[in-house]
Amino acid sequence: MDEKALADAQAATSVLVRQGKVSEPVGAMVIPAQHGVLFAVGGRDGELYVNGRTLTRQWADDLRAEVPDLASDVTRLQATCAEWLDAPPQDRTLALAGACTDPDCHTPH
């Protein structure tokens, strides 16, 4: 796993915590690759943040280009984001905790 990428993603999430968008990163889903990492966390406003940014279509495309071996994981996170958009916004800070069944996923619970 790319330790620098993980540290960068955690730092970006810490900024979200300081901004009050995420209450804490304990519900994060960490999906590592050899050269990159996806650090996904739900927000207080019902958003899904990946590597410190709201998971928009453009950011998802950028992530696929940046970490192509995690493209299917980005797609899975986009599906989660779409499900969240179908429900009223609520605090999703812990929503990802335990939600992943991927054996390669390292999710801190």
C-alpha cells in the first residue's frame, strides 16, 4: 500500500473534520492499492467524501485515472453515493463502517 497516499487522504479527511463536515473519520472505508488509496467517509450533510473531496462524477473520473486498479471500487462508491441521494440527507459519518464485504478492504471500525 502507498503509505504517502494514505497519509494524504487521512490529512484531507482531517480537514473535513475540522470544517465540521464529518464528525470523525472512524467510519472510514480504506481501500488500498500498490500506488494509491481510496479513503471514503460519510459526512454529516449526507455526502460521501473520498480522499477529502465530495464524490462527484468529475472527481470519480479523476480518481479512476489516478488509481486505475481501484476503478471498480470507485464505481461501487458511486453506487453508494447514488443510494444516499435517494434518501433524505442524514448524518452518514458512520454509514460505511461495516458496509464493505470486500476482503481486500481495510476498514477501521
